[in-house]
Amino acid sequence: MRSSIIALLLLIAAIVQLPAQTSASITGKVTDETGTPVAYANALLLYAQDSTLAKGALTDSSGIFTFENAPGGRYLVSISYVGYATAYTSLFETGAGQAPVQLAPISLSQEGIALEEIVVKASRPFIQLDADKMTINVENSPVAAGNTALEVLARAPGVTVDQNNTINLKGKQGVQILINGKNTHLSAEDVARMLENMPAESIQKIEIIHSPSARYEASGNAGVINIQIKKDRKLGLNGSAN
């Protein structure tokens, strides 16, 4: 009887320790073609089997990203940032009791943009960080040329758009989308459709609020994205209200 109890306790202890043994941290560094670290790039940990999202992260000021407690399995990582082509790592595997995974440095290449057709004006920095929000100044930036609002938004730090055009913020669904600070009252599908048909040239800036205050609706608890349209552009909102 005593030996049976001891065996049971050992089994329980093994089960409790299993998650810690079958997960690992995954770290990598993102740079541009000159070797300069790229901050606030989107890093996505994807399952190798079907490329679905496992975890998401942002690079820090040193271009470093980390996925904590990644379950054992086969993965690849995609890196995206506005103005750069999406980069992918080769497949790699994590397993039980494995040491932290250190990926090889990932270099981003600028997308081919006809710069001679773009008038570059001295203006605000492309990305501004404030205490309560991140602002992407789309106006007069190269990324505004030839892209849709949805394409620019999908490259914004912390934002992902899945196969169904669902907009996620740091891997969370239920993001509240505002246009000029006002709720669109559209379904998620209609919001995505609207942004897909909106030229990026019509956008002045995009504000991303990861921890919205109480003045925002409860539906924006995953975060708020405010798309500020240029004053000379008119936007018609059509769709089904929630």
C-alpha cells in the first residue's frame, strides 16, 4: 500500500513538472540591410504544419524578440515591418527539456518602391511612442504609396491580420477600430472590407492603444486602433451595425 502511494505521488509530480519541461523560450534579433536593429517589428511564431499563429511579440529597441513558454513542436518565425518585405526563418524544433532557442539574426530588405515618384517631406517621425499610445505617421511616408489601409495596418507593430481578415492586437481579438476617433459600429468583416478598399494615401496617421482607458467601450479591451483620415478625404461607411 505504501509503495502504491509513493508511486502515485511520483506520477503526480511528473505531471506537474511536465509543462515546464516541454516548453522553451525562443529569442532572435532583427536588423535591416545595414545591420541596424529594427525596433517594433512584428515577430510571429507560426506552427510549421499549417502556419497558424502560436505566439506574437514585438522587437525591442535592440531589435530583440522573445517568445516565452513556447510548447514543444516544429515552428518558423515571420518578421514584418512597414516598408520592408516579410522575412521568414527556416524551420526549427523545440522539445522536452531543451535549452532556450537562439535563432540566427534575421535581416529585413526594403520593399521595392519607386522612390522617384514619391515626394518626401520633412515631417514627424514615422513611429512616435507616447505614454498611452503608439502613433504611425502614414502621411508622406513611402508605405502610403500603392498600398491599402489594411495592408499598412497589417504591418503596424503588434498588429496581425489573419486569413479571415480578422484584426488582432498582440495576438488578441476584439480590437476596437475607430475612424477619426469615432466608433464605426460595423462588424469585424465590414471593417476589414472597408480598410481593404481604402487607399493608404487617404490616411494621416494610425494610433495604436494597447491598454485603453475607461473612456473607450468595453469591446475594445483587446486594444484600440484609431485611423485618422485626412481632412480632404470623405469616407462613406456602409455595413451592418452591431
